[in-house]
Amino acid sequence: MILVFSDSTIIDQEWIPKIQFGDQITIVHNIEEYIASTEPNKIACTTHRLHVDWYTDHPAYKGFEDKINALSAASKYVFTFESELHNYHWRLFDACHHDNVYWVVPGQINDSPINNNIVFWGDWFKTTASTYKELPNKLNEILPYAVKPKYFDALLGSPKPHRDFIANSVRENNLEDKVIMTYGGKWNDNEFYARDYFIWEPGTEIVEFQPGTAGPCKYYGVWTGLSRIIPIQVFNDTAYSIIAETDHDNTLSFFSEKTAKPMIARRLFVAFSGYKFLHNLHQVGFHTFDGIIDESYDLEIDDTRRYAMAFEQVKYLCSQPQEEIYAKIQDIVEHNFSVVMNTDWTAYGAAIISDVLARPTPAV
């Protein structure tokens, strides 16, 4: 028998049924009861909003490092489930680094021993795709292979260094007539920060106030997040996408809806993110466009040089006949569409967890 600690209904309902524990399990929701148990086989599953861990005075997050360390000492394995991944997570990783602690996150870690303890969970692929599984007719409105009046969308969101580079480069290279670009507006808790430039997709209904684009809404009656709605109007006016991901840190890759949407829409993209972003997409089953464009930018560690190399590909594509590029990318974009839409991303992560559980007990 295996004693399993869970502190989340998502773990209970979504993850535990898909993990192969190798024996019968008993689920415990009380952490004190779990830690005090003398059962020799114990697995802990816990959730934590890592992206707000830096709010150290927030009572919900105080003591989380102690919690993970205590669970590590009492368990064969600990799995922490998180739907975001940012560079400030390193403080938590460093404080809770044990061989038996695994982080289930929507991204990859670069060139570090901690990447052996990363389990990929395509949460943003799953949640973005789920909207269009409920609304398949909306996908039929997207015209991936039609020649467009413009070349790129650059829906950049709130200010960040990699987005500054893109916006400045579009202007400096006189590409405003070839790019649909939106940018600006710092976060404001009292109003929608993107209100002056956000391009609203028809069918979107805001049901409660939200300061940012990650909040809930209805899209043709389906509950989703505002940022997960594919900008069909914009995509049907532009041939390709500039991805300016949430993070641009060189130690990790976080794959959000910003990456999922162009793949669901069957589009070529140029990524402005961290080192090995494309490499890490390949690791989880996606294809990108090297040979059609020069993707050597992905392995450039210097941010400015990487962005400049990536923008050269934007310039190149703006000079090429769209129909010729479409013919070259079709197999790639159809593959990516199939992967993002047809993969059970929870089962993908659960299979990795199941493999970990089948290993010999690590030293704690």
C-alpha cells in the first residue's frame, strides 16, 4: 500500500487517476497526519503558486520551503505542481533541492542539475486547446495558407526588454506597414492595463473586472481565459507570428498560451525568448522552421545578439512571397497543430511521474 498526500482537488481528480503508483493507494489530505504516518511507502503531491512566492508576507505562501523540506524528509518522492515558471523560482528550487523532490511545470530548465527533477506539464497547451475543442467551428475561420495583406503579428503585451527590442526594431526597419503590433501599458490593479491598444475578438464577454489578460471570460459562451482566445481577425490579416513569451530568461523556457495560439492556428513563428527556447520545444515533440529560416539564434546566449539574429528572420520573411513559405512550412505547422491539440498533456506528465515512481528509492 502507498500513502499519497494531496492538497488539491486538481491533483485528486486530474493527476492521481493517470499516475501508475505500482500498488494500491490511500489518499490523505491532512499534512500532519501524512507526515506522522509510519507507512514506509509515501508519495507527496502538492501545489503552489510559485509565481507569487516572492510575496513573502502573504500568509498562503509563508513556510512553503519548510513544507517541501518536511515532505521530502517524510516521503519517497515529492511532486510539486505549478502552472507557471519564472526565473525567481530559482530561490525556491535552491532552498528545496533534494533528489526526491520533482517540479511539475509548463517548461524546461537549461543546463543545470535541477533539470533532472523537472517534469514537463503542458498546462497552457491543454487549456488553450480545450477552448477550441469546445468550439471547433472557430478553427475553421482561420485561414492559415491564404496570402495576407501583412506579414507578422506582434501582440506584445506589457513592457519587457525583449518586447522593447521587437517594437524598436519594427520601427527602425520601417516595417510598420507589414506588421500588426500592439504594445504598452504597465500593470494597473485598478484598470485593464491594455485598454488603449487591446484588439478584441468578437464573441468575447468579460464577466468580471480584471486588470490583465490572464483573467476569466466567456468566448461564445465557453469559459476560458482572455489571453487564450486566438486573435482570428489579426491572424487572418497576417501570415506569421512573433512570439514574445512571458519570460526571456536564459536558464529556463516557459511555454504559455503565447506559444500555443500560433501552433493551433498553423502558423510559422519567430520566437523572442530565452536561450534554447526552440530546442526545448523540440524536446516535448514540436517542430520548428530551421532550413526555411535560420534558427541558429536559438543557441545564442547573448540576449541582444539573439534578438538581432531572430529579427533578421522577420526581415527575411517580410521580403519573401508568402505562398512559397506556406508550401515549405505546411508539414511542420500541421504536425504542431496535431501535437498541441491531440496530446493529453496531463497523461504526458503523468507518464514521466510514473517512470520516476518505478525507480529505486533515492537518498533523501
